[in-house]
Amino acid sequence: MLRQRWIDETEYADLVALCQFLPGPASSQIGFALGLLRGNGLRGGLAAWLGFTLPSAVILFAFALAATTLDGPLAQGFLHGLKLVAVAVVAQAVWAMARTLTPDFPRVLIASVAIVISGLLGGALAQIAAIAFGALLGLAFCRAQDRQIHTRLRYPQSRYAGAIALLIFVVLLALLPITRNASGYPLFAIFDAFYRSGALVFGGGHVVLPLLQVEVVAPGWVTNPDFLAGYGLAQAVPGPLFALAAYLGAIAQPATNAFGGALAALIGIFLPGLLLVYGMLPFWDALRTRPLAQAAMRGTNAAVVGLLALALYNPVCTSAIFNRRDGILALGGFVLLTCFKLPSWIVVVVLAGSGMIVTRV
């Protein structure tokens, strides 16, 4: 986009800052915002989002359909290798995010508090509480690095249109659980679960792991092994990690059919992030210069590191590592990602292949 001069480097950096500030998948939100700019409105944004998301969603949906036919030792070894990929990738994400988002004692403390809150209480409300408490602690302890911002962002939608989008976001977040309980319709349940996950995830794609685990694994919609196998495969697929929703929606037990479940999950998980970025763009220039907003975001990001670290232990490690050999393979994947900087798809090939080989030993 920079080469084609859709946007200059400073504006692009500001756009990335906004999408990191908001809940949702940052990469998809950036693409959507660029589409808004280039297409001069909502149609351009939706076209950009569709082009960015559809390929990976189709691949993961196809894997969900094929997963039911996978049987035998080699297939089970392949699936187990994908679970070990999840261990390696999440461990690498925790390592990288911790170095960036918890570089000092106050933020290490915030991450630790988030682990305690979520670990002791459990469930989605505990994760929300951990993030909210992290924001409050950020206001108190993370205000020493306030930075001055002088650039401006200009996008086609008005503040009125932005306010409508933000209102829709809030209304859906509040009313979907009521509609879900009143209707009893399975696709409403799926849409609500994935909408809530997309609305509450801060810090990028990997952080959605604990939220989705609460929403789809805890109620028994998807088993932990199937969940981690899909997450591992998603590392090898180009495109946003949130496209994992297509796989999970297709195999979720409440779904009346695979396509309907995949579509409900995919729209549900992406919609809140798109509504937020569409709604916030007209207001971002004023908000991002506020020291309190910057401090709260530092605290929120630190809490996210704690939540992801807890998810690394449970359900990722507890569902994938059963013996020393599993631990060695997962550690090897982590080393390939962090020390050798190999792309995640290569680690998927290595560990999935290793899983197939060790089943024959």
C-alpha cells in the first residue's frame, strides 16, 4: 500500500496504532481501514476485508470437513503434531509480547495480577475483569512514558457514522446473549459466542485463544484436541488467525450444518473489530493524544500478556504435551520460531511430520 501511495508512512503508523489500541484482529482492521480510504467508503472496506480473509477461511473450512474422515495412526500423529505447533507458536507469542509489552516491573506486576484473577475465577467474566483491572493499574502506574503525537488521520466517514457504528457494537454486545437465550436457535448461540470473543480480545490473534477456549471448549461444543489441531493448522494458512473461526464454527456441536456454523462464527468474530475501527477513526485524532488513554492501553496490553501466558499452560500445554518426547518436539518448534526465525508454516510441516513419524516408532 505504501508503494502504491494509498497512504504515507506516518499515516500508516498511526493506523497501526489505532488497530492495536482497539479490540479485534489488527491485521484485518488495518486492511479494512485501507479499503475505506482507497474505496472512499464502506464498500471499499468490506471488499478489502473479504479479499484478505476469504482464502484462509475457505482452507480452514475445508479442513473442518476433512477432519471427520481422518483416522488411523498416521492421521492421529498428524493431528497431534498440529497440537504441538500450537504449543510452540503460543510460547513464541508469549515470549515476544512479554519482551515488548511488559518491559518494566509495573507491567510485569499487572500481567501477574491478570494471571491470578483469571486463574482463580475462571471463565469469560474473569478475563474481562483482568483486562479492566489492567487498564486501571495502567492509569496508576504506566503514565511515565506519555508521548507527543503531531500527525493526523483523515478518513471519509463522519463522526455521526462513526457514532452509529459504535452504538451498533454496544447494542449487539448487550443484546445478543438475551436473543440467544430467548430464541434457542443454534446459530444465534454460535454468533454470540464468537462476537463476544472478537469484541474482547486485545493484543492480536493469539490472544483470542483463551477467549475462544472458554466459549467453545468449556461448554463442550468442540473438544480440546480438535480445537488445538485447528489452531495449529491456522499457523500454516496465510491470512488472519481469526479465520480459525470458520473451522471452529463448522465443527461446533450447536451448528445445524457446517456451512451455517462457519459463516455465523466468521462474521461474529470479525464484526466487532470492524465496527470499532469504523466507529473510532473519526475520533482517533483526539483520543490518541490523551495521556490517560495511552496509560490505560499499556496496562491493558500487560494484562493480555498474563492471559496468554495462562492459556499457554491450560489448555495448550495440558492438552498437547503428555510425555518427554512431546515436550522436546514442542521446544524444538519454539527454537525454530524464536532463534532461527523460521516462518510458522515450516514449523507446522516439521512438527506435523514428526507427529506422523513418531506414531510409527
